[in-house]
Amino acid sequence: GELVGRWGRLDAVVHNAIYMPLITFDATTPEEWSRQLDVGLGGMFNCTHAAWEQLKAQGGGHVIGIASGSSFRGFKEEIAYCTIKHGVEGFAKALSLEAVDHNIAINTIGPGATIKPTRMTWDEYEQAPAELRATWADPVELGRAWVWLASQPPARINGYRLDGATIVDT
């Protein structure tokens, strides 16, 4: 509504919401499980659903989900997170088959490089040795990959998982 009124169209939406408490399976209650899935996987659906009619009406656009190493691996104390990231990949692959008829690209992008560990706070990051911080990709630099993907014609890339570092390093 307001966004399209101001800018005239909606070219891309990025689903980046996550709730990730890093807890064991034993500590995961059914309510906790539902909350995590509602934010991470339900959010991908809601983000896409909210933009869908506008994207169709204007002749196309992009929906981009955030991928992760957890999209294809498992990690301890990330049961729901890994499930969500696997689900986001499946969502993008399946919906891309329907979206192609509307010139809407549904893709995911992960960092594709080592980033600051999830468990590390930004304060801890600032206190880490510079040599260690230098081994982690800059999230701002990686953000260029999302901009690049959103600038592509939707028919060009649809139904893929991309790695940000590969895109910004080429």
C-alpha cells in the first residue's frame, strides 16, 4: 500500500526474520518450537504472501530468502533453526515453479563465507583479536549480493540457492 504509493512499485522483498535461542532439543517445548517456526518459516510465507499480488500485478519481481550453512547441514542446539533453513530452501524451490509464470523469481542467498559465530555478541566481536575478525566476511560487503540479485531480470535466476561471497568476489 504505502510503499507502492510512494515508489510506484515493489521490486524485491527479502525475508530476514529469525528467532534463534540456541537451545537443546530437551529444552525445546512445543510452544518454543512453534514460535521459532512461526517466525522463520511462517515469516517467509507471510513476507511472500504480502508481496505476491503486487508482484504479479506489476509483471514480476523478486522474493529472496536468507540461506545459511544450516540450509544443508545440522548444528547442535539449532534443531528448529536448521529445520527452518531447510524449509526456506524447499519453499523457494517449490514456489519458484509457480512463480515463473508471473515473472517472479524466488531465490535464497547465504553468506557463502565464514561469518561471525552466531553465539558471539557484537561486544565479544569487538573484543576479539583483529586477526580473528579478519577471517570473517563483512556482512555489509556480502549485502552487495542481495542488491545484485534484486537488480537481475526475474526470469534470469529463479529457484536457486546462491552464495553471497561468490557473487561479491567475482
